Amino acid sequence: MKAKIALEDGRIFEGHSFGSPGERFGEVVFNTSLTGYQEVLTDPSYKGQIVTMTYPLIGNYGINAEDIESRKPFLEGFIVKECSRIASNWRSEKTLGKYLKQNKVMGIEGIDTRALTRHIRLQGAMKAVISTKDLDNRNLIKKVRRSLGLVGRDLVKEVVYDKTMIWNEEGKYKVVVLDCGVKFNILRRLQERGCRVVVVPANTSAENILSENPDGVVLSNGPGDPDAVPYVVKEVKKLIGKVPMFGICFGHQILGLALSGKTYKLKFGHHGGNHPVKDLRTGRISITVQNHGFCVDINSLNKEDIQITHINLNDQTLEGISHRKFPIFSVQFHPEYGPGPHDAVYLFDEFIKSMEKKSA
């Protein structure tokens, strides 16, 4: 089945469908990971976005039930150069195409992904539509220009669980995870380190979080514009100084806003598993996994209260902060990996130490 992708600036790309048919709108971005397409598909942070994989062959090791990062795929569409019809791996349970159809996710192959990636790189991430039912270029461009963008939209409410979830019941430390679109690997890394993990919805009040008597709180990753969820920022402000906190990705942005900082939209975002980040405290450089389109403005933070801990070596954007007085820190990247390198997993150990110190 023929398919098209139309960008809001009028650029058109043609290909063929290998997923669910239909028509979907979203911001088109590119991901530079070589593997891990299943984790990319199930990362709730991609809600509202159409993901283009820069690696040319995707789907060759199939799909399994163990590597998912959420209960289902949340992205709006998936674009590849070539989708493998053969899934060869001992854990594989189904092909990528079958998985997309089962979950009603649109997939397009045959696109010149190098050209699309370069266009986004030069012009910036932009609104797009992918369609198998309307192939008229003018109609598609009109539709996409009328569609919603990411700025100002609360996408968190569309991906979170609507009630408290007990992830595991045994462990030395009780950790409450504020779910803004949490990846399962964050919960797995906490469980590995002896934590009892309770996941609460993003709209949970600070009072209800503290009523759980947590040893620590994790602010999770999530989709879209952090300025669109002031109700989360308001409650996080109330937690400052009350309990150790660790923010990851969207959670880092929420913490930045709660500490009176500001956020802004990046030109094309950071999406992939090969982003170099320097820990300014030690000089250590980690290759990190990233997935975000917004960033905390490094110049908006009060340096008397906030220490800059991590910097992106590609573009010098802010990647990590810590509070000088309270046991609070956050990073813009994904230390839990899934997919990607494990270089930054040490940050979970730092979080455990902050709870140990508070407990002592």
C-alpha cells in the first residue's frame, strides 16, 4: 500500500505502508540508535511524534515481550528505510510489521531517511502527517498546517496510568515514582538496587506522595512541553527539601521549572543512543541515551542554589543539575538505558546514597 509523509514546509516523501493503515499527525524527529527499535516504539516520551530511524535496516531481530518500556506504543508513526520481513533471534515472538498492525501504529518504509533526517537537521523538527488514505499533496499540506504542534500541549495526561501501581513489594528503601510517562527500565533499575517502588500518576499531590512515607522520589521521563503541566511543577515545588529527589529527562525539566528556571524548545531535539555528556564534578564522559525536544535554560537557574553537574558535549546544552543544600539532583538523559549504552547507570547508585545519607 502506498503511503506519503508531508511536512508543514511543503516537503513530500513517498513510501509504502508496513504497519497499520490510516492517517496520523505529529512532530517528525529522527533517532540515531542502531538497535533498540522496540524500546523506542514503547517509550511514552514519543507521544505526539513521528519517529524516523536513521539506521537503514530495522526489524531484523523481531519483537519480544521482555524488552517493552511501557504497556503499548504511544508514538504517532514509525518511518524506516527498509523493514526486515525476516525476524531472526531466539527471543523473537513476531515481526515488527505484525507488531505495528496489532497496536494500530502506522509504519512507512521506502522513504529516503537520509534526506528526511538532513532536512530536519537543517530546518528543525516540524509538524508532519503520514497517510495511506489521502495521497493528494495539497490536501496533506493543508491538513498538517492546521494540526496541533507540541508547544503548550499536555501530552502527559495521555500516557500515564490513572491510579497508583505497586511495581514490587520488597526492598530496603521505599521510592515513589511520579509517573509522567515512565519507562519500565527506570523501575527495573530501582528494583535491582533494593528499592520498593510505588508508581503514582503525574497529578498526585505532594501531600499524598509524602503520605506514602517515601525514602526518595523519582520524577520520571515523559512527552512534550514541560510548561504545559504546571500542576506537576506546583506539587514538585512542595517536595523540595522534604525528601531526596532524582529527576530523569522530563523529570529534570520539571525540577528545573520548580527551581524557578525556564525551558525552551530545541531545534531538532536529542534522540538516540550516542550523545556524549560530561560530568563536570569528575571530568568523566559518558555516552548517553537521550529523547527530548525541550531543554532547561542554563542561564535561567540561580547558581547560588543550583550546581551545574552535566553538559552536552555536542551543543553545550544543560544535561544535569544538583541542589547545593538539599539531596536533589536531575539529568536530562536516560541513565536507565533501554536501549543504549550503560555508561550513566551510576546515577542510580548516587540516588541510593542520597537516601542512605538522609536515613542516617
